[in-house]
Amino acid sequence: MLRQLGAALSSELDGSYDGNEQQQHQSESINPMFSAQQDDIDLTEINPLDLFCSSIDSLCGKSIDLTIPHNSGWAERPSWRQNSHLPNNGDNREESRELCRRGIPPSLRCAAWIINVVSAANLIMSKSDCDDYGTLKKVRVLEHGWDLVLKSIFPDPSDLERAEVLDFGVGHDQLINILMKDHGGNIPERGIQSLTKVLHAARDSLGIEYCLWLPDITCLLLSFMPESYAYSTIREMIHEDSSYFLAVSRVEHLAWCKTFADLMRRCFPQTAAIMGQIGALTPLGLDPIMKRFFVTLLKREHVMRVMDIFTGEGAHAIFRIGTTLCCLSHAHLGESIRERCDNAATFWEGVRRFAHSKHFDFEIFLSQVYMTKKILGFRRPVFPRPEVVSRIISENEVWAENNLTNISVHEEKKPLGLVEGDVPMTLAKDSFERLCLARWLPPVLQSTKLDLIYSTSHHGRSLEMFYRCCSSSRHTITLMEVLGTDIVIGMYATHTWKSNPDGYGDGGCFLFRLTPNAECFRFKPTFSSFGAEEGDDEKKVTRLQDVGQLMISSESFISMGVGEGGASGLRLNEDLTRGSTSKSMGFDNDELVGPGIEVFDVGLVEVYRFIRDVDNKPVDGDVDPWKGVFE
């Protein structure tokens, strides 16, 4: 199927493509210490320090496959390459890039990634000196440097205990997804701690304040590297010219987004026209690539393959891979984009579904990414050369500086709309309060309207009716007034309310005070065990473990947030007349009603669902727009 899509891509390019399929190699386990083709080497002449360092998963602690595909080109050690003393010239780099495009064995990713980055960042450094970064020669040097950095940033254990994961501009909601979903599920405590250290070092030691790719890239690095190597790789990425790898300012990010849009119009004008109509070529519309580094689009193993290429070819590869992925997705989705897709989020969901479907073959896809066409008897790359892309970025940086205040990389919020029904709404009627809710909600719900589905003034006060009215709505806002005051507090639920005392919900839930002094208390995956003593199992209960128990409800109460001694962040009794609030783990909320007030009488209670503004359909009642396309 993907080959047929390649024909569509070639048609849009008006070029030629021979479509030779890459040969599949059989994998067999070989000794990672030497190549199967090097049996005649005298092992006594090999310096152990010249051997590649092995990969290690510092993020999730998973085991790494130690096999190396036979005849893959990766069985040789760096010091056994010919001409290793010569400068790091173009021929050497191109040979390495070809290998990386075929995929780096997981056991060698730590060594290969740092060698690639050092080689790209230090063009005058000899190949043998670049290769040393991936061998055992550099282990102590990198570890010692990392220890010095950690001592300067976290001079006392309490500094690390209080440290939170930095988002570098990616936003709280996306950071939660990074920590709890997008990198293989919940990142364990030890991995969060490693991520926290490296990101703080990037900010405090390397001076990076803004870099949307950095949280995801750091997670990918830590999946195959110890902390010291991940930090050293990031340090080399910003060596002299950071723009080869990363956009480290809002101006650069905006310029990169415009460059991506320009390249789409230049290389794939038909796809660009469709994407432009639905807002998928704006800085906000390009978030899945320009903010999240393909993590939300591709399978994880394919994201790793992109990382194999990126470490050697830099951001140019991301432009190249991203534009081709958009074109192939458009070719597969066809006219269904016009029929089913009216916004960028729906388009990218279609791209994700395509990239995860049986119709997508990554090897064939890469051959199309790097396809060539014949011009004046010579085969030339279809995609513009790196120097051309760099020139476009430079031109767009001038544009970005002039338009920085006019074009935001974050969406301007507007108040949630209202659906007028038979039951009058009271607690969410004020526009400022609906604006506060819009700012707190995840992006997919920020352009919706509130629809009242339960009110104690109309449906009565009982949990049975509460559950019945909420039974068809997954995402809801529950508002309640504190009787005899002007205080309105509430909770946002990510799962359908039901009787389940074992707990449910996820880290997207939040508590809030709507009036007065509106404030949102989000779930923050920080940890209580950073300062725990070795073997102190009781203290090693982390706040992240409370995910899945954020919502607890039964026939006698509903609650959100887990507190000390069985208390809750916010709790209502069975007839919704009495409530209680206390500080809860993860949300770290103040008393929602006021200092020292834990128990209160409840006045009006209202529950709202979300209605899409574009078609007036309930968000939870959406029909899958891509149903049947990928079967």
C-alpha cells in the first residue's frame, strides 16, 4: 500500500522514483565486542578502552536488546575504521548517515548517538577523537564532569527533592503526557529523577531557557544513555551553532514553523493547500512535529529511528521526514480529509492513525524521504539541501522577529460558550469564570461550549441521579457553591463518574476555586521519595502512584484527590448537602474554601459536559472521523 502512496508522492513532486525495496536482513546474536567478519583479529592487540560503551535505559529501566544484525555494518568498532586519524570529512559523515538511516542497533545507540552529535558539532575534530566519545575512554571524563554539574546545581539533597520537571515552553498538559503516556507509559520515579536532573542542568549549566523539543529529546536520550551521556549530548547539540539541532528561542521556533510551511508549499503544494485550509501549517497547527518531535505521531520504535537520523543530520532531517509524512498521509487519506477533517487536531490524528496502520512501512517510507530525481542526467535529492533550508530559516528569522508579538506560539484563550437549555444555568454564566475554565482545560476542550446536564435545583440531590445524568459524558466540570458565601469551587473529571471505590481517573484531572480568586490545582507528578533513606519502603510511596485513584466514588460519596488519613482534595456526601476539602497528594492544593475550613455546607451543584463549537455535537459523543479509512 505504501508503495502506491509513493507513486502519489512522486506525482505531486513531478519526479521519478524507481522504488527499489530495501533488502531485509536476518538478525543473529553476535558478540558485541567484535565483528563476525573480524575473526582473524588478534584480540590481544585490542585496547578494551576502544570498545563502544553499551546502551542503558535510564528512563524506564527496561532491558535493551544486545543483538546486532549480521552484515549491518555496525559490528565494527570505531577504532577499526580506516582513516580514523583523518579530519571528520564529508565522506566519513555520509557513510555514517547511510548506516544510521538503516537503523542503529539498540545496544549501540548510546555510543552512536553521542558520536553522531559530536561529529556534527565539531567538523574539524578528527574521526578518531569523535569516536572516542562513544568508547570506554570517555566514561570517567563524562561522569566526572556530570558530577561537578550536579554538585553545582543541587548542592544539598533537599534541592533535588524540591525540583520539578521543567517544560521549556512545551506546556503543563504536554508535560503530563510526556511523563505519563508518550514514552511507554508512566515513567517510574527513578526515571523522573534522571529527567529532572538533566533538564535542570540544561537550564542552569547550559543556559537553555526555551526549547520545545528538549523534554522529549531528553527522554529519548535517557532511554539509551546514562544521565552523564544525555547531558553531554545536549551540551554538544548547542556547541557553537545550536540551530543545527535545536530551536532555543521563540523567534527560532516561529522561524522553523514558517520554514516547514514554506517547504511544504515548495515540495508538496497540493498537500500544503489542504493543510493550510484547516490550520495545520500555523505554528500551533504544527505542534505534533515542531513541539513534540513526532512522539505523538509515530510508533515509538519509529521515533527512535528518527532519532538515529536526527543525531547525525540535525533538524534538516526533521523537516525532510515531516514534510514527506504529511504528503504520504494526504495521499492515503485522500478526499476523506475534505469530508471528515475541519481542524488541525483531526488531521494529525489521521496522520497518527496512518503511521500506526498496516499500510505504513517505515523502511519504504524512508526510501521515499530520501528519494532522488534525474536532472540533466544526474540524480539529485528531491528535498532542498541543508544549506538551502538554513538560508530559508535565516530569512524567516527576520520575519519572526518582526511578527513575534503578532503571532503567538500559544493559542489565545476565549471564554467557553454556553448551550441554552430548558434548565437555567447559574454557576458558569459569567464570562470571566468561563474564561478561567478555558485556560485550565486541555486544548481539545478549549473551543467548546458548556452544556448543563445535572443541577440540584432541577434533578434533586442524590448520587443516583448524579451518576445517571453523567453516565454518557466522559469529560465533565462539576461546580458547587459553598452555602451562604460567594465561593464556587469544583473539579474537572477525565472519566465518567460512576460508583467505583477502587479509584479511577488520570493526571488530567484538576481541582479549582472559581470564585473568588480563581485558582487551578493541577496534578503534578513530583515525588515524595527523593529524600527517602535507602530501604525506607514506607517513604517510597510516590505521588505518581496515586494516578488511577484520583477519582473515588461510591453509593455514599464522590471525591477527587487522595489526602492524608483517608481525606480527599474535594468530597461530596450522598445527598450532595455536605462537602469537605483538604490538602491532597499530587494536587498540592490549599483548602479550596478558605484557611482552616475543611467541612462546609453545599448549596447549588451543577455538572457540565462539553459541546463542540464547530458542529454542536457532544465531545464524548464524537463519531470517529477516520473510521474505516485504515481497515
